[in-house]
Amino acid sequence: MAASTAAGKQRIPKVAKVKNKAPAEVQITAEQLLREAKERELELLPPPPQQKITDEEELNDYKLRKRKTFEDNIRKNRTVISNWIKYAQWEESLKEIQRARSIYERALDVDYRNITLWLKYAEMEMKNRQVNHARNIWDRAITTLPRVNQFWYKYTYMEEMLGNVAGARQVFERWMEWQPEEQAWHSYINFELRYKEVDRARTIYERFVLVHPDVKNWIKYARFEEKHGYFAHARKVYERAVEFFGDEHMDERLYVAFAKFEENQKEFERVRVIYKYALDRISKQEAQELFKNYTIFEKKFGDRRGIEDIIVSKRRFQYEEEVKANPHNYDAWFDYLRLVESDAEAETVREVYERAIANVPPIQEKRHWKRYIYLWVNYALYEELEAKDPERTRQVYQASLELIPHKKFTFAKMWLLYAQFEIRQKNLPFARRALVLWKSYIDFEIEQEETERTRNLYRRLLQRTQHVKVWISFAQFELSSGKEGSLPKCRQIYEEANKTMRNCEEKEERLMLLESWRSFEDEFGTTSDKERVDKLMPEKVKKRRKVQADDGSDAGWEEYYDYIFPEDAANQPNLKLLAMAKLWKKQQQEKEAAEQDPDKDIDESES
């Protein structure tokens, strides 16, 4: 035991002691080791020895070993389809077609969705001129995976190469039942055209534009008819396309193509009609190419008038976009109406006027109505002076007067214009009914010293309008009548007018009334009468309000003056607080001034 132990100790090598453990100055990288190994070809294996098969027994042995290798690979992982394909191709190289078929069939049982597997299988049958077998495979492939377009393309190509046109057409028909992508339809159409079957191609196009109803497909259909000389058919296709898409899905490409077709046919009037029809219905942003092509056409074949029509059409499009963006932009409507009045038919002008006046201001405040009411004025003047239609003019004036909210505000101009129109028509009863002759009528009764009749005329006029000038005129009439009790009656008119105009939105008019009343009391009233009117006078206050631009966006703030009447302030607690705050501030300022200058207070007390 001791001897063996000693021998064991002698066999253990001694560990060398490293004296310097610092890293070497030159480091060797893994890349360098690999590169040196490659350069020295240390891992280069010699090629396997070539085996020469000299008799059938050796060949059978080779086949057995090879098949065993393929089968082992398949058994290890059945889902690796490349192993199946290599196996089948090896059998095919040995002309063992039946064995190759068996391998492909076994592989399809494993993964029938593999596209490459079907393609290799069918290619093998075609390569070996097994046509019926190939047809069988293609049939199974398109039945199993009908959405794989590659199968259909290969199948139809094979039948056409075999000269089986009817068979290829039958495959195409089966394919079209699945409503495939656009290229498949074009392949079918081109197939028929290769055999001069234009009628069959037309039938396919008819189905194609319904399955894929895109504008470009309709255009292709029409160009197909044009290319083959069927110009009437081509025009019919364009017309059907226009009807098919309607006004809701208009596309400028269709109308440009249609117009160019008619231009090729020298139908220049048809071209103009097409362009104008499209430009009237397509928005400006979507009609740039349309404008461009229309301008080029007019420069080539049109006259000065035609070019002017294009410019007018372009401007009409711009105005249409503006009024669509903001229907209450009355300045845009005025510009638009000036344009159509200078160029369009009366019915078109009326249509634009009707669209414009339909945009009634949403707020019943006179300042919002001032621009709007001129639309009615211009409409009436157009009917009278341009269209020469007195009855329509009368209808326009009457409709405008019915629309104006006279209880809140009115427009004396409309009454005046209407009456002047009726006078020009020599229709005095209508003119009297429209008030214009009211002043003349009142002046006439005053001259005849018919006080009661004049008073009744003023009352009738006030039933139609509450304008401040009517009230002031009525009060001055009572004052100037010279009859007994004229001063109380004048004062009574002012009081009645003030009560009536409390709900008036035009505060300037109410202020005008009070100033007229105060002038009257300064001349004829007592001190208490003057004080009473002074208490009714409003306070002028500076305020700020938001301003909106024409497009509805914020345009900042603006300052304006408002009038706060005592009756209004009494009904609004916040105004009372504001008045109290102002009074307190004034008292504080006076107190501070007194503290800063006490000598002034002493001097004032001594004096």
C-alpha cells in the first residue's frame, strides 16, 4: 500500500509557478486564431472518396442507404417540408416517378397548405409530360387553396401552352367566380384578346367593372372599346360610368378621360358640356386637373369667350368654397352674386340669391342684420332693373318685410324702397300701405289742421314700427299743435315712448329719445321735471368683447361703449355692486388726498 501510494505521488505533475501574472504586451484575439487556422487549413477535411457503382446490386444497395437516410430525416421532423421535396426530387432524378408521387402525397398529408409543395409536385408532372396528372394536381390545389393566385396562373398557362383554349377559358371562369384581384381579370381579358375574342373580352369587362367599381377600371373599359374602334360603345361606357358614380362619388379622372375621348372624336361642344358639368359639381380642391385640362382645351380649340368662361368658373368655385365654409359671410355672397349677375342666366342668379337670403342671422340684433338686409335690397333691385319682373320684385320686398322682426328693430330703408318701387309701378294703394308716403300724408293733415286725423296716423304708424324718430316726431307734433294741454300731451308721448323702448336693443335710440325729452323739459318743464328726466339718463360704460374673424376664428378683443339705464341697473345685482365699488373707491381717493394735504383742509375751513 505504501509503495503504491508512493508511486501515485510520483505520477502527479508539479504545478508550475507563474512568476509574472501581468498581461502580455501583445494580446492574441479569437479572430486571429481563426484566421491563422484558415490560412494553415488545419480544419480542412478531405473530400469523401468517389464511389463507382458497377452493377445493379451496388445500385440497389446505394438506393437503400439513401432512402434510409431520407426516411430517417423525415422521421426526426415530419414538418420540415424541404426534406420531403429533396427526397421526391432525388427519386425523380432516378426516374422513380411513382415513388416521387408517393412522397409528395405523404407530404401533402402532413401540410396541405404549403404552396411550394403543390408547385413542385405539379412541375414534376409537367416536366415528365404527365399532363393528366398535372391537371389533377392543379384541380386539387385550386379547390383546396382557391385564394392562391399562383395556382390559377400556372394552371391557365399550362392549358394555353397545350393549345387547350377551351380548357384554359373554363379555368379562368372558375377563377372569376371567386372575384379575384384586378390583375386576374386583366389576365383573362388579355387571354381572350390573344385569340381575337373581342366580344368575350367585352363581357368580361362588364363583370369586371361591377366587381371592382373603381374609376380607373371604367376608364380602361372605355379605352378598350375606343382602341378596337367601337366609339359608340366607348361613349356609352363613359355615360354609364357618370351615372354609376352619380354626384356623391364624382371623380375628376373620369371626366378628364371622357372629355379627351370626345376631343379625339372632334366633338368640341360635348367636351365643353362635360367640363362645365363636372366643374359645377366637384369641389375646387378635387378639380385641379379638371381646370388644367379645360384651360388647355379652350386655348387649343376655343375663343376668347371660352377662356373667360373658364376664369368665371374658377372664381365661382372659389366663392362656393367660401360660402360653404361660412354661410353667414355676406361679403362673400355679395362677391359671388356680382359674378353670376355679370355672366349667368336669370334662373341661376335667382338660385344664388335664394341660397344667400336663406342664411338668416342667428341673433336678432340690428348690427348683425345690417349686411344681411342688403342681400334683399340687391335681390329686389335685380328683379326690377335686370330681370324686369315687377311681380317677383314685389314678392321679394314683401318677403323681406315679413322676415324683419319689427318689434325689436326695423329698417326704414326697406319700407322706403318698397314704396318707391310701387310708385314707379303707379300703384299708389300699395305704396300707401308700405308707409312711405306716411310723412307726406301726415304733413298734409297738419296743413289741413286735422289734429285728430294726424294723431291717428301717428298711432297707425307706431303699430308698424317703433322707430325713435317716429316717437320724437309725434311728440313734437303734439307740442307744435298749439292747442290747450299740448305740453302734458307731449310729455305723455315721451313717457309712453320711454316705457315702450325699454326693451329696445338699440340703446342709442333710447338715449336719443331721452335727450330729446330733456331738451323739451329744459325749455318747458319745472325743476322736478328736469330732475326726473335726469334720473332716467344712462351711465356710459367702457366694455370689452371678443371679436370673431370671418372664418369663425378668434380675432382678439375690442373696446366699445355701452349705456346702463337706471331701470336696468336696479334689476341687475352685479351692477349695484359695481356702483357701490365705484363710490367706495371715490371716497378712498378723497380720503387719501385729504391725508396728503392737511393744510388745504385748514385753509378751506378758515375760508
